[in-house]
Amino acid sequence: MRQCSICKEKFDIDYGGRSIDDQFFCEDCECYHTFRCAICGESELEDNRGNIGAVLIVKDDDVGVPVGTYEIMKHPYYGGSIIGPGEVFPNALRRLGAIPGEEIEIETYGFHLCRYCDEEIKSGSIETGHD
């Protein structure tokens, strides 16, 4: 049995929940305190999403900027909408280039990356998965 880092409830990690950065999250808290990387699909702590300097993947040109990779330069960088996809603010981003590699299949609808994929994009050596 593990204890959730957020709600302190005990749960069996073999039947749900997740361990991230030596913290444990029950299924409910995982939904609200983590996100999935847009490239590899791995879970990452919500605290690491949207930080200044982080890489953002835009795969739909209906959000205000062309499809590609961007570095977040300031906040706010995104505005949500009740109807539709919301909008990315071009003056808050620095374009890094196209989404690298034809072989990369974006795993989720989200924009944000885990720390590993973020560093790989910045270094120009992105691969299609990691352990």
C-alpha cells in the first residue's frame, strides 16, 4: 500500500495510481495534479507544466500560431475558451521550429512536454520515447 502525496489516502499502486518523481498519486489526484507529455505520453507533475522556458508543442493552427514548437517566454501564454480550442498568445512565445521528426506521433491532445522531451527538443536530439 502507498499513501497519496496529495490527499494522504492509502491505495494499492498495482491497481491504480502512479509514482512520479518519488511521489505517489492515487487515481483521483493523478487526474488533477499531473498531465501527459504531448510526445511520449508519460505523466508529469502539473507543477512542471507551462513554466517560463518550457517547450510547447502546437499541433493545430486554429489556436493563433502556426503548427510547431515554441518556447514559453512569459505568462499568460494561453487563454482558454468555453467553446472551441482557446488561443495561444504569439507575443508570449518564441518559435523554435517545426515539430521535429516525421516519425514522432503526438500522443495526446495537450501541448506540454515532460522534462525529458523538453530537453531533447532544446538539444535537437529528440527521440520517440524514453524509459
